[in-house]
Amino acid sequence: MTVTLADVAARAQVSPATVSRVLNGNYPVAASTRDRVLRAVDELDYVLNGPASSLAAATSDLVGILVNDIADPFFGIMAAAIQSEIGGPGGRAGGERLGVVCNTGGSPERELTYLTLLQRQRAAAVVLTGGAIEDSAHESAVAAKLRRLAEAGTRVVLCGRPPSPEAPEAIALTFDNRGGGQQLTEHLIGLGHRRLGYIAGPEERTTTRHRLEGHRAALAAHGIEDDPRHTVHGRYDRRSGYEATLELLRRDPSLTAVVAANDTVALGACAALRDSGLSIPDDVSVAGFDDLPFSIDAVPALTTVRLPLSEAGARAGRIAMGREEPPPGGIATVRGELMVRGSTGVPRA
């Protein structure tokens, strides 16, 4: 059913002229009125310049790239690779696309807002990167936005993100975080470690859950108890890794290895161990995840799971531009590779 400007006006209890002023931003409107109008726009999923269904052949030159934190190399690498694939040969009619990176800061509300704005701009494509937020209401809201985008002719690609059952139109290139997490912990167990601490990411993220599930699967396969004291959740940043490592050592000073949610967290863990007078890997081994560029230059170099971030981002960009066929069934699993380096070793007797 077509949603009109008059429908928005009725929902917000204002005149159509007021709705137009709010959307065009060309006339002063009281803040409370503006908020009421924008809320009605979101609730009705109103698309400026007409119904989404009539715009299937009229998308713009805009490509939206949603990231959690552009300062995080994990997202920066993927965004750069996506953007490298969305441009045309140049010139006024060269098929150029304008890539816009939307930094959500991890906010569910910002994620929905950016999807709404990209829908209004009739984006040619939208690529969502990284893990999803595990909240049923938010998942349904995002899926509804993705369906509307696809109905309007926008190509939707998930890069490093699980598929959305409620939005099968979205192509998913999903990372094998469970398999990578299991492989990493299997490596440490194979070296002889039995007392392993784990620094997990934010609890509401799919990436966090999947990597932790892989870690726990490796422990279970070798009959090692999953001690609740040995897992600490935090942000995906260096400070979190530092603080979590100190907490793990406080809980159990006998730990011989620390597995970090990602490489940035692992750097914080290394700093905390050094400040505690411990040697890496002689006293405590450390492992990360992602194989970010600095990982090999850390001292000692980090053992980690390499995710092909640039390759996955480039593929997502080509699919978004229609220059590469989507994978069969619209879903492809991208697997990581264990990179064994100097930060892990045999535990002391």
C-alpha cells in the first residue's frame, strides 16, 4: 500500500505543509513538531518522492556502507575494499557511484536511521558490515528496512554478517567465526594449555557469540571444564583487553593462555601481562582474531585467525554493483586461516 505525505500528516497530527517543511528543511519548525513528524515518517516507512515500488528503475548513484566503527581497522579495511569496487570508469556518464560510509557507533538506533536515510535517497546499493545486534525487535526492524530497500531496487549485501532469515533478499557473505574460534583454541590445547582465559566482545553481538561458541566447543571436545571465571566480556578495543586481562589474572593467577575476541583486544591483553611482570609466551600465551595489519608487527607477533577482510569487501562491492553473481542460495561462508606466530608457545611445567 502506498504511503502518502497526507498519511504522514495524519499520523503526526499536523498539516501536509508542515510535513513538507520538516522533510525539506526549508522553514523553521518547532522541535517537538519536527520530532513528531519524523517519528511518523519512520513508523509508516514513508519514502520521499513517492512510493518505493515505483522507484525500482530509478535508483540514485549513492552506495551506503554501514560500519560499526570506521576507526577500527576491521571495518576500515572492508569499507575501503567495497568502495574500490563501486566506482565506474569515470566521466559524467561513466557509471560512477558515490560511496557513503555510515558510522553507527554500535547504536541500533543509528543503524535503523541510516537505512531509512539511504532508502529516502534511493541508494543503488547498501552494504552492511560486521556482526549483527542480537535483539529480536531490532532484527525484525532491520529486516523490514532491508526488504523495503530491495523492493525499491536497491541491492543489499551483508558482509561479515550472518544472513537475515526475515530478509532473504539480502545477499550474505558471512564469516566462519565459530570455526575460527574453535581452531584457535584447538591450537592452544594442542600446545598443552589447559587453563585458558577468554576475553569476549559485547554480549549482544553475533560475532561475540559465535567466536565464544567456537572456543567452548574446543574445550568440550578435549574434556576441559568451561570455568565461568575464565570468561570476561568487554568492548572490542585495547583498553577493554587490558582491563579484562587484569581481571582474569585476579580471578585465576594460574592461567597459561589468554584468547582475545580480536587483535585489538589482544594488544591490550599483551600490555596488561607485561605490566604484571609476565612474559609472552613464556608465562602466558596470547591469541587474537582477524589478523589486522599490526598483528604481525606486535612484539611478539600475534597468533591469530586471518579473515580475508579485503577480499570479502571487494566481493561484496562487486555483488552490490551487479558485476558478480551472488553465491548459490544467496549465502556464502567465508572461512579464516590460523596464523601461528610468536605470541603462543608451550606452557611452562
